[in-house]
Amino acid sequence: MDIFLLCVFLPLVTLAWGQYSDYYYGPYNYGDNDEWVNVYRQGFNFQCPPGQVIVAVRSVFSKKEGSDRLWNYACMPASQSLGEPTECWWEEINRAGTEWYQTCSNNGLVAGFQSQYFPSVLDREWQFYCCRYSRRCPYSCWLTTEYPGHYGEDMDMMMYTYDYYIRGATTTFSAVHRDRQWKFIVCRMTDYDCSFQNV
């Protein structure tokens, strides 16, 4: 009798777990043949397809190439509960050679990056491409650990849990290493409209 009940209820428990628990993103596709979106010392503009957001960031550092990095990004569709993006925009420029902290305004989510290299400071300026989903609001926000772990190392940041989104970043710049460490600002989003707006 106990085996019979186990056979009946185990599939139901498995189904419920899959529907209601946090689950993990699958393997990331960084684009065609995992190519980089830039070459050293050149600008680039990367945007996810409409309705998708950034879920992974990969980078390698080269001191001999002007202390610059190659970059690549992976995108995934936003949760269906958010609906379609209602507007997208480029945020203000974050200047090269300085530390900065920025989240997408108007409760936006990061859906792209734009960057320009400056040889005078051996660093890049950055802009986030942000998209807003109706009037959804962020909550349960936190900062990731530093990426890379040490200046000059390779970087591979991945969002493992579904329904968490990158809303911005804070970075530190080392004048000695001419490199940056990033902490990404990660939030959940409400599944209902709300009146709160961040600045």
C-alpha cells in the first residue's frame, strides 16, 4: 500500500516542485561560436533581442592590449509574468577612470551594454541599455560578489536563479592595474504593477 501511494504522489510532488520553486537557467548561449562582441581598444554596442535581458557576462583581460578586456554577453527571455517591455533607453554615460554606481532608472532591467575605450586612461566608459516592463517594481535586491575576483583575471558572471534580474552595477577602478572589478545589482521584480519609481 505504501509503495502504491508513493507511486501516485511522487509525480504530483515533482510537478508542483517544477512549477513553484526557483529553477535554474540552462546553458548560456553567448552568440555565434562564442565570439567576443568587441576587439581590444575598440568601442562596442550590444543589445539583447526584444523581450530579453542580460543573464551572463564573460570577459578576458590583456595588459599588452592596453589593459583592455574582450567582452561577451548572454541573454534570456524575461519571465512571462513581466509581459513585454514597454520602453527601452540608454542610461547616462559612466566615465572612464572613475568609480561609479548606477541602476537603470524607471525600474528598468539591463538589456545591453555600450562601451568606448580611452587610451589616455587605459579604461572604458560605459552605458547600460535598460528596458522597463509595464510598471513592475524591484524588490529583494542585493549585490553580487566582485567580478573578477582579482584585477586582471578572467571574468564569468552568471545568473543561476530564474526571476532574478540585473538592474545595474557598481565598479571600482584600480589605477595600478588599470582594470575594473564589478558588483552587479540583482533584484526580483513584482508580478503586479505598482506606483514606486526609483531615481
